[in-house]
Amino acid sequence: MFGLVGVFIALTLLIVLAYRGVSVLILAPAMALLATLFAVGTPLMATYTQLFMSATGQFIIQFFPLFLLGALFGKLMDDSGSAETIARRIVAQLGPERAILAVVLACAVLTYGGVSLFVVAFAIYPIGAALFRQANIPKRLLPATIALGAFTFTMTALPGTPAIQNAIPMPFFGTTPFAAPFLGIIAAAVMFVCGLLWLTRQSTLATHAQEGYGDHQDQSSQLSASSAQDTPSAASLPSFTIAIAPVIMVIILNYLFASVIFPAMNTDYLANALYGTTDIQSVRGIWAIIVSLTSASLLVMVLNFSRLRHLQHTLDRGASDAVLPIFNTASLVGFGAVIAALPAFELVKLGIDQLSGGNPLVSLAISVNVLAGVTGSASGGMTIALQSLGSEYLAMAEQSNIAPELLHRVTTVATGGLDSLPHNGAVVTLLSICGLTHREAYKDIFMVAVAFPIIALVLLIILGSIFGSF
């Protein structure tokens, strides 16, 4: 019981201090060791070097290519003007009267095509702000609108998304990014429709109350301004065809390599200890994302060579942008590995099993969602849950005749609920970009990024339990 108190104190301090802006790189190991101090008899230094650092390093080894390539592709799409072209076309087609839908779809197309949600937020904000002002929609609804398109269904539910949240379960379950595609589409539809209805209703209520856009300066953030010198002017933006081509390439190549090309290749050499004694089922998903993002990045450079006036700078910035996110996430994974190794964690597992009634889908969903909420990171919470309990869930699923693809989709959708609590880094960054506070805008973010994804998760589990994976 004393150890459980230590875990609770460590988790509480992690949330509070992270929310106050303390670096996770410092917090994660410090809080892991604090929890260890409460576990009497557990060696402190061995816990740090053999557990925390081992788990942190393993995550970086396994997923750094995805963070790096995702950041590079996003930066190339941003600096070439492709992201802005796509956003402007969607906005132009729908018009100010459908401003909320236009912003959601613009964010969704970009994130589903592999552009980082942070890049999307910076790229879409100026367009969304101008559109909301023109339509006289309260600016306080803009963060939730961007969050709906960038943080929810395209990140966790839509099959084939190259988001890291859709990649992490693949080596654990031997699945591809297209696991349980129709269940994923249903979950995505619930998030999209419910979120859009909520935001539209809030806009209508604000209109009746004559609230208006509000008194806002809408000055560009320092970060977006710092990159303006690398972005082509509006007159030299690429055509929509050129802009959308790399996005389409990501989706098509991702499917072809994961489902057709890599499975057809002779990869017996993977059984060799030199290559990790694995098989193609465990690595094909990650390989497919690597190939698709690399190919799409090269296509952006070829199609926009004249627009990428400082290509080396763009590539350097993209590479740099990958470092802090992966180290933050990896540190949280290390923290989770320490917590999972403590004797008190058995009490946590027992409590989750009792809540789930022995159903592996429910147990998995609760574990992932709670850990994502605690860490404020969808990918971090998911990795902690899978590294500590993934093999157990897979064994339970096999005994219950549950397909690994269903486990995959439940895991990804489960990351997209409590992860968006107020201390989440993406939430804090989005509010900063929009120049708004939690008090002004978080209620609507909570509804579209926490409440509705949890409803979609419940429906996904029910349908999966009745009909299986489809």
C-alpha cells in the first residue's frame, strides 16, 4: 500500500509540474525514482540505468525513423506552401458559411496524409482565424475546431493513417496500419459527426447571443513568423494537384507495401539473430510507413524545388523538430516502465481487471486511456501499456478468439481520449498558437477531443465484441 501511495504522488507531481511547464526530460526520470523510493528494497540506481534508460532507449531505437520522417515531411509540406494550398482550396470550396467544416476537413486531410499535427496547427491557424472572423464565429471555438480535425479521428481511428499512434501497436500485435478498417471508419465517423454537431451548435448559440468573433489581435506567433521567410508567397504557391500528390502517395504506398509488397517478399533472413529474430509480420507496418513517408518527402522536394528556397535549412529544421518530441515521449515510456516494474503496479492491474470484468478489450482500453491521460501523451501512454501488458492482452485475446487487428484498433482509439486533458502538450501548444487560455477554449476541446472519442471507443468495443474485427 505504501508503494501505491508513492506511485500516486509521482503521477500527480508529473501532471502538475508538466502542466506548469517543467520539462518532461527532467520530470520523467525524477518522478520514476521518487516512486521507486516508496518501494522499499528496490535498488534505485539499477532501476534508473537498467529499467528507465533501457525502456527509453528501446523506444527511440524502434520509432525514431517515424518521428524523423514525419517531421521532415511536415516541414517540407509547410515550407513549400503545399499545406497552405490544400487548406485554401478546401476553404474556398466550402466558403465562410461552412467555416467550421472547412477548417476540420483541412486539418483532417493534412494529418491523414502524414503532416505533423503541430505543423497543421501552425499552417491552419491564420486561415482559420480569418475565416472565423469573416463568418463572425467566436474565436474561442477555433482551437476545438483544429483539434477535431488534427487530434482525433485522423490520428487514431482512420485505417492507414501514418500517425505514430497507429504505428506503435504493430510490432506488438503483428498488424498493419489498416487493421480493422471498417471499425476504424465507424469510430472516426462518430468522432467527426459528434464533434461537428457540437461545434455547430455552439456557434449557433453564440450567434443568437450576438457574441461575435471577439476582440482579438490575431498576430502570428513567433514560431510561425520565424518560418515565414522559408514559405513561398501566395502568388507562388503550388497548384492543388502538386500539393495533394504527396499526401495521396503516402496513403497509397502505405497500403501497398504493408499489405502486398512486403508480405510477398522473401524475408526469411529476419529470423537471424543479427536482425532481431523477428518476422515480416512484426515489422512490415513500420517499414511501410518509412517507405511511404520517404517517397512522399522526395516527391515534395522534386515538385517544389524552386519554392524550397532554403532546402538545407528546411531539412535541418525538420530533423531538429523530431528530436524533442521523441525524447519527451521516450522519457515518459521510461517512466512507465519503472512504474510497471514496481510491486504496487500489480494492485493497479488487479483494479483494472476488476473494472473490465475480465474482458481483454475493456481492460486494454482502460489501461491505455488512463496511462495516456496520466502522461498527457497518447503515444507514451500506449507504449507503457503495451510494453508492460501487451503480451498478456495478446494471449488473452487468443484464448477469447479475438483478432489482433481488433486489439490494434481498440488500442489506437483508446489513446485519443484522456490524453487530451489540460496538461497535454499539444493542447497547451494549440492554445498558445491561437492566443487563448484554457478558461476561454478548453471546454470545447474537451468535448471534441476527450468526450466524443471515448464514446466512439465504447461503440468500437461493443461492435468488436459482437461482430469481431472487420
